[in-house]
Amino acid sequence: MAKSYRIPTVLSAEELTDKAFHRASKITVNGTNALDTKKKTTLAKITASGDIVKDTFVGYVNKFPRIEKDDDFFPELVDLVIGIDKYKKSLGAMNWAANKTEKIKTEALRNVRRSKDGSVIDSVRSSFYGRLSSIIRQVKNELEFLQECKNKFRALPAVDSNVATLVVAGFPNVGKSKLVSTLSSATPEIAPYPFTTKGIVIGHMDDDWRKYQIIDTPGLLDRSIDERNAIEKQAILALRYLTNVMIIVIDPSETCGYSMEKQLALLDSIKRGFEGIPIIVAESKSDIMTTDSDNIHFSAETGENMDILRKTIVDELRKIRFEEE
């Protein structure tokens, strides 16, 4: 299920280093004498800089979503767009860096407390700063990758895999957009979607107390799956996990610009790619032309047979809801 995550902006290695040391540079703690002042100030500087870095790393681990590979739309989509293995490895690097920071901080604080020599205290602090900088540098690439991940998470479509979903397929200009708008209880939203040029179209349909999702993916299911490259096929696989019922719209008038031969070939391709998914085949633009097929003939423009088509769709979606409940 896609969610809206409150993911923080990820600092670069340089930004995190500057933040930690700038904060530490402002700290002064008065003691009973010069040595005591140096010791207390150094303890405070090490604690502050170490905690800033550690807490930042821990914050990324806790605030980025935990994604596991399974048979679900959102993890598949995340794997497609981001790469779950690399994503988990980067979060693992944050966890390592947080633990390593805490370890060297504890060690440095212990050495400062034990020392009675001002020069040794300065040396411990300098060494700690160097080691802290080194830890941050070691995860520089992972920090950059996580910032990219944040931007990509924000661009993922807000679809809900726990709501019974109708996916609309067919060539451009066959009447899909009009159908989605007519079926939807409100104006459909356009959201980003990887590997489509126009974005994913998300509508919702009310049925008593139930609500269903209607999705059209321009640029993804408008040509044979066999013609797709590996990445596009993976995107279709992700979509397959979301699809509970599919409607394939065919334009027998061919005013869409595609012959019936090509449209039927696309129909066969989609059926093979979505085997096991209930598929409704409906012929649009019945106000222009109808055939003698057994498919539902409708016109979203005039409303002809829209009630029949809607009932057919809802009957199939109700089965999905009944199984889930």
C-alpha cells in the first residue's frame, strides 16, 4: 500500500559534518580551574557532535519506510523505481554508522575523563573529530542515494493496494479517459507513475458504503506486452499485483486510429499478461458504431448502456471485497 511518508531531508556528508562541528564549536563549560574547564568543555563538545551525527543516522533508519519484497504492488513498485536491495543496504549503512559513532564517542569520553593532561585531552578531541569525519565520509554515497530515494518516494502514485481496484486498458483514444471520468464519483487525479508519459489516472467509484479504485495507465498498457523492454515489463508486473478486475476498452469504429485487428491483438497480449485476473471486454462509441459481438456496447458520451457496464464492473469488484472481508 502506498503511503505518505514524513521522510526528512537527507544531509550530504559535508552538511552533516559542518552541522556537528559548528554546534560543538559554540560550546564552553566553566570549571573550577583551567584544566577542569578544558575537560568539561571537551566532554560537552564530543557529546554534542557525536549525538548530532548518531541521532541523524538513527533518524534516517527510523523515518524511511521499511519495505520488504512480497506479492504486493507498492514493494514491487519501490523495487522497480529505487531497488529494494540497495535501499536496504543504504539504511544498513546508516545503522552501522550510528553504532560506530556511539562507540567512538563513548571511548573518547572515557579517555577524557581519565586524563589529567590538557594536551592529551586536546589530542583525544582531535582524534575523535577525525574518526567522526571518517565515519561520515564512509557513508557519503549512501547519504546521497537516500536523498534520491526520498525524492522518488514523493513521486510515487498514492494508490491503495487494500482497496479493490479496476484497471482500464486499451489503445489511446478508444474512450478510456471518458469512461474513467464517467464512472468516478469525483474528478480523477493525475499522479506520477514510472515509465508512463502522461502519469497514472486515479479515480474512485462509490458503491453504497464501499469505495473502489479505478486506474488507467497511459503509455503502459497501450501496446503489446511482448514489445516492452525489461523495465517496462517489470512495471506491468508491479501493476498486476494491484489489479483485481480489468476492463479492456475496444473501439470498433476505429476512429481511435487503430484497426480492430491491432486492438484484438492487444487484447490477447493483455489477457496473457494478466492471466487469472477477471477481464471485462467492452466496446466503446456505440453512438457511432456497434458490432454483433457478445461484449457490452456502451457510449460514455450519451450514457448508453453505462448502467449495465457499471453493474457488471461492480459485481466483479464486490466479489473481491467479499473475499477480502
